[in-house]
Amino acid sequence: MKSAVLVFPGINRERDMARALKLISGKEPAMVWHAETSLPSGTDLVVVPGGFSYGDYLRCGAIAARAPIMNAVGDFAAKGGLVLGVCNGFQILCEAGLLPGVLMRNAEIKFVCRNAHLRVERSDTPFTRGYNAGQVIRVPVAHGEGNYEADEETLKRLEGEGRVLYRYCSADGVVGEASNFNGAAHSIAGIVNDGGNVLGMMPHPENHVEDIMGCTDGRGLFAGLVQHLEKAA
Amino acid sequence: MKARVTVTLKSGILDPQGKAIEGALKSLGVDGVASVRQGKVFDIELADSDRAKAEAALKDAADKLLANTVIENYRVELL
């Protein structure tokens, strides 16, 4: 799996992401500066990592979404290329119009940094095939603006088309107000675009990939992507 | 030419920051506050003095960057 990790000023999770990708795919990802206008040839996966691009000025992800490299990412996604956006990366993909909706301020206006349980809603996608449908995984979250919102029609479409891949839940997989710490519509933690090739998620699977991290539940996402690409090749 | 673009949240969009400000105003004893919604103001200087062109440029700016039209409305004023 040849991956490319985008780097914007103010991003701070790109090295965690690169480490996880190297660990699981065995290949060092290319780090791609935001001012570039093309992706390395043969890229299989583009990752937009977390952090605080441009200091969250204007709106989270708004400035980064208009960076030169994003045109290339748009073309790559339009051709079916796999794109993963985590945390600020999810915000950037929404601002760039590659995913619907918007990440609003957490309902209780607090920055939340903790472990979250996620229910994997289906296992038949490149982004979830490393898990079983209904499986509960534990992954860290660290964000102030992770409250996913979209209009009713968009939410209906996302649900109807099975595009919610990850949802906040309790340790035993129950979705409800008690586990929806940021107030996201329908407890949404991660969604895909209509082509199913662009995933945005607020939690950080790259931070739960090694025993030293205390949990390896995040590995499945990357291992699934590697499997998917090997099968396609 | 000077202009101002005001960006506000669409009605129905939850505004936790506005709610917090509303709560703080109430706790300060400021009377008669029914509700608060927070927005943004951009003061922009334009090189062009053609009003129609300026207005078009400002709308372009608001659509492309200043506002996220999924959740926000904007108003353009030439001053």
C-alpha cells in the first residue's frame, strides 16, 4: 500500500499517522506538503491527518481545504482513489466538499480528550473490512469541534445508503445520548462519501496500533485497507 | 472602497457558543436578553471602486471561503 500523508501548517498528528501506516503496511508513506499540486504517482491511499491546520482560523479545516494539493486530492477521489481524513482531516474533507455536512463545536463547548468506544456498523467496505459488523473498538478522541451535523435530508441519505461506518457507543455497543459525548447527529463518528472511497472520522485509530499504546483496536482499519488493496492488485 | 461581510449561523443550527454567552450575560444581570447567536464580521478593503464588481467579488469570497453555506448565511455591505 503506497500511502501519502498530507502536511499542512499546524497539523500535528502526521507523524503518528506515518508511523502507523509504516507499521501496518510495511511501507514508509510519502509526506506531501500542502503547496504541492500533485500526489506521488502510484498513490493508493491519501491520508489527511489531525491537528490544527492554520490554527483553526476562520473555521476548522477551512483554509487547508483550499490549499493547492486539495485539487489533486479531489481528482484522486473522483477517480475512486481511497482517502482517509482523521479529526482535523475529517473537518478538512467536509470543508473541501468531499464529504457532506460539517463538524460543529462540541455540544458542551469543551475540548474532549479521552478514549471512545465506536461501533463498526458494517464490515464490507475498504475502511472496515478489518473488523466485524457490530464490533466495538476503543479509539482515542481529541477534539473541540467534532459534533457532526448535516441537514435532515443528508442524514437520511447517509443512513439509507449505509454510509455511517463508525458510531459512538458504550463499551457494550449501545448507541445513545450517554455515549454521544460531542452531541453528533445520530452519534456519527465516521462517514463515507457516496462513492464509498472517502472516509472522514473524528477518532484517531492511528493512536491505538501498538501494545505500548495500551490498545491495538485501531490496527483493523489500516490492516483492512492493506487487504483491500492487495485483493484489488 | 470599504466593505463588510457579516456571517451568521442559519436559524435552527445549534450555537453552543451563543448559548454560553447568553448564560454569562444572564448571570451578569444584564436584563432583557432573550437569546444570543454568535457570528463573524469581515472588514474588507477593495482596490476596485466599481460597486457592481466589488459586490460580485465579495459574494465570490463569501461563497468560496468566508462562509460555510451548509450552516451559515452571509450579508455583503458596501460602506
